[in-house]
Amino acid sequence: MPYRIAGTSSLRAYLGDAVVYRKLVPADPRLPGFAELRGPLDLTGPYPPRKSEPAYGQVIAALLRRAQALERPGRQLRRLVYIGDTRMNDGTAFAHICAAGGWPGRAFIGRDDLDQPARIKQVGALFMANRWALLVDFLRQAEQAGFPLDEGTAVIVDLDKTAIAARGRNDHVIDAARVEGLERTAAEFLGPAWDPVACRRAYAELDRPAYHAFTGDNQDHIAYLCLVLGAGLLSLPDLLDGVRSGKLRAFDHLLAQVDGRRDALARCGLLPVHEAFWTHVQAGDPTPFKAFREQEYLETTARCGPLPGATAEEALAQRIVLTGEVCAAAQDLRARGALLLAISDKPDEAAAPSAAGELAQAGGRPPLHRLEMLIVKGGG
């Protein structure tokens, strides 16, 4: 299935500012954020829920209703379409949004798997496709099944590895940006003590699902662990042994142990970054390693934009690109009157530093959905 470059654009051209990142603060200032919605929705806790939580569905459903009231007064939402890339995470978010809104729905879960014949497999309301090019067939089949795509339809578009850096097509580039951001952060704080080989080995091990219960599947926690491992405050074998044996019950347990070694942290120069991290964790902030996330943003944006003279294959290897099929579907659905909203579990500090403070003030850097990117489409 050959790929081709179909120009450049931004997600904003297809979605406007109807985008929410992890903090659930819409880029469109007309829409309420989590802080405004949590009271009316009777949600507890100061931080927004993640995509796997029922409360996430409540917030997104409330946002969709508010957006519909702004864009199409008097017209109620009656159904939901979801476009994502993971059966578990996106499928769960889809189910929670449908339940919160009281809407029937259909979800397209896509990836490119060119080793198999093109097909869509239905499991309940989920339609798993092994070609992004099958998205148009999914939408056509929905209409044929009596599922209109009109002003009564809300469409959720997942951002990471769906609208950009599509899974199975070039999702590795967005992953590489995060890892490079981690390595640059470690190199900055560790200086001559930084060992890139050991850092990559530690990251590759700790990012495995076997350790998600300990790390919380939180990249900030993994980045912090790579830092203290690189400083020699912990050894990777001892850390893994502690987790497997149950001596280290949770990440917070280990963090408290490290906090008790402030003299050692000061000697290796990590006390300031540890204190900042510790403060954010104590406050319950799910994105406590701000310096790492800012580096991730810089590495991500460095992989966007044109690549003069490149083939589609070279672009897919080196650039975070827009998924042409998703952009075309968004454009078509918007023209039919459907309400579109893009969601991303990427932390705002790594996606929209205009909301994160220092980095924005230093460079006025735009959020990801406003960045110009190459558009790449696939065949059938």
C-alpha cells in the first residue's frame, strides 16, 4: 500500500480550536474547562480524570453539549462517533462518553497492518480496522445502517497516534520524541555522569507493562526514575528486585525513600529538581516532571513541519505527520453539520506550553494542533 504526501496543513484547519489535552481545558476559550465543570458534575479531586475513568466521559459529554449549544442552538446531540487507535484506552473512553451522554455510538479503532488483507472487524460498537484508509468505509456503512452523520452527531477524534502519527504508520516518531526529551532532560541534570546507554536500558525496562502497577504507567515517574538511577542513587537491579518482591509497594513509597536522602541528592546536584518533583507529587499533580515535559514538547515540535524533497516513506520515518484519511473524514463530517472535538491524553506541558508558563513566555510556542505538518495518505 503506497503512501503519498498530500501537502501540508494543521489540525486546526479541520477542527478549529475544539481540542482538549490532558488538563481538560479546551483551546476554544468559549468552552468550559474541568475546573468549571467539576462542581456541576459533582466530581471530587482537584485534578482531571484520565481517559479510562468514567468521570472522563462525564466531562467530555458535558463539553460536547456545551459546544453543541454554541454551534447549533436548539439541536440536541443524539449519537456519537469516535475515531481512535487503541481498543482498550479509546474503547473505554468511548463507552464512558456514550454512557454519560446517553447516546448510541460507533467507534472506529484504526491502525495500518500491511501484512494482512484489509478488513474491518466488528465487536459490539467497536469497529477494528487494519487500514486507516477503511475509515471512509466505516462512515459509509454507518449511514447505511441507519446511523446518520448530521447535526445531531458528535464526533470525537483522538489526537495522538490517530489524527497525528497514526498507529502502524509512523507512531514510532512521536514515541521517539518523548524518549529523546527524557534523554535530554537526564543529560541536562546529570551532566558528565549521564550514561545514554544505561538511560535507554532503564527506560526500556521500566516502560514495560509488567511495571505499570508500580510506575502508574506515568512517563513522568519513569523519567524521574531514570534520573535517580543515572545519578547512582539507586541501581536498576535493586529497584526491579524491590518491585518484584513487594518491598517497594508503590512509586510514592520509593519517592519517600529518595526524599530521605537529601544530602546525597545535593551532592549529585539533583536536589532542586527533586524538590520540584516532590512538591508536585505531594499536591497530587499527575504531571510532576515539568522540565521533562517541556523537553518532550521541544522534541515533538522539532519533528513537525515540511521535509523538502522527501518521499512519503522518508517523511513517515522522520516527521510527525497528519493522517490524511482522518483529516478528510473530519472535513467531510464537519461539512455535514456534525460536531467535532479532538481529545488527547498528552500532558498540556508537552502539547500546549502556552498554558504551561515559562516555555511559552520564552518562545511563544503554539500547541500541537496549530503546528503545520505534512499530510500523508495511504492506499487501500
